Amino acid sequence: MKKGGRKISALVVDDDRVIRVVEEKLLVRFGLETKVAKNGKEALDLFVAGNTFDFVVMDMEMPVMDGPEATRALRARGVDCMIVGVTSRGDGPEKAEFEAAGLNCCWEKPLNAQIVGTILDKLAKKLS
Amino acid sequence: MQRQLANMKQSLFDQGYLDEQFIQLEELQDDANPNFVEEVVTLYYRDSARLIQSIEQALEKSPLDFSKLECLMHQFKGSSSSIGAKRVKSECTQFKEYCRVGNSDGCKRTFQQLKKEYATLKKKVEVYFQFARQIGPVEKACRSK
């Protein structure tokens, strides 16, 4: 998927290496240029260093800086790209807090091709 | 032989060892990454060994720190679900439930069961991958004819 000639870019943020590997491969398969970060702080650092992404896949629970905190920090910096939360903590107060931090949407783990398709559709609408 | 492999895989699904997520992983396999699934599963077993150890150590404490156990198990469950380890995932859920209600015996029992499922799955997928690799080159040779 391309946006006017350049590839769509994504950032995967998850403290679990297996999940990072799987999510990255999934996004690359969709033709996305993908980077990874192992916690919210690393993700934030990437943005501070001047990187931009079309969307971020943000895990909820991570050490150092978790998903909600990283999301709040990114939004406070004026980052307005899509931030997609992923969690295995069904519906509940934690998910609500995560969404309130500034997510565009939140999905249950594990990420799969159907979910990525839906995210890309949303992104296309957002960009059009 | 391809049929045998398919049957092996079907049986893993029928017996509930694997779920749809495993198929998602297979769909990510391509010529550039022909052994992607095996690599991911190997990575899972390598990384999760540390989690298992941490949980084991935490279960030896008295009294149990259910909050810590729940947190460790939550991580383990996330990882397990990303490779489609259905039975392992189900034991994780059970364990977390016992943590929630503070049932020490329940946690310990479930953990033993979890380790069994974890080990069984490992053996079964190892056989599956070994077989797949044996017939892999044959498949390629047939296709290029």
C-alpha cells in the first residue's frame, strides 16, 4: 500500500519479542515499512529523534513506559498519526483508560491480517 | 507425503493444540522466509523459558504474590496466543482466574498442567516442522518441473 509514491510506515511497540516479530512480518507483508520498539519510552524516543509514522501499533502493558502513558505523551507532543492499541485485557477499566489516552481504536491480541486490513481502511479514510 | 503433513496439521487443530493464529503465521511464510513459522515458534520457546522460570520461582514464595503471578502469566499468555498455542493459552486463562481469587493450590495445579501442555506442543510441532522440512525440497523440485 502506497501513499502518493511512498510506502505507508508503521511502528510496532511491544515488550514481547515474539509478538514484535509476528506483528512486524504481518505489516511488512501488507507492504508497509515497519520499525519496532520494545516499550513506550523507546517509541517516544523514535518520535523525539524526528521519525514519523502513519500509524503505531501500541501494546498496553509494557515495562519502563506502558501504552497509555506513551500514548498520552505522544498526543501531548502533537503527534496526530493513528495510534492503534492492542491488548489482551478484554473490555474493562484498563482498556477504557487506554482509549482515553488518545487511541484511534483498540484491538484484542493477537493482531491478524483481518485487523490490519481494517486498520488500513481506517487509515485510507483518515488520509483522504 | 504432502497429505501426511496436512493430516498432521489437521490433527493438531482437531485436538485443540493450535488455533487460527498458527494459520496466520503460515500465511506469512514466503520464499524469502520459508521457515518463518518454525523460527517464530523456536523464538517463543526460547523466550518463554525465562517466563516459565520466573513463574516457577514466584510459586515457591510463601505467601504467593498473586498480582505478580498474574502479571507474569499475562505476558506468557500474550506470547502464547501470538503463535496459536490454544491449549497453553487456555491454561494461562485458568491460572489467571485462580490468581484473581487468590487460590494458591489452583495456581500450582494449573501451572503443572500448563507445563505439560507447553512441553507436549513443543514435541508435536517439532515433529511437524521436521517432516515439513523433509518434504519441502521435494515439493520445490516437483513444482519447478
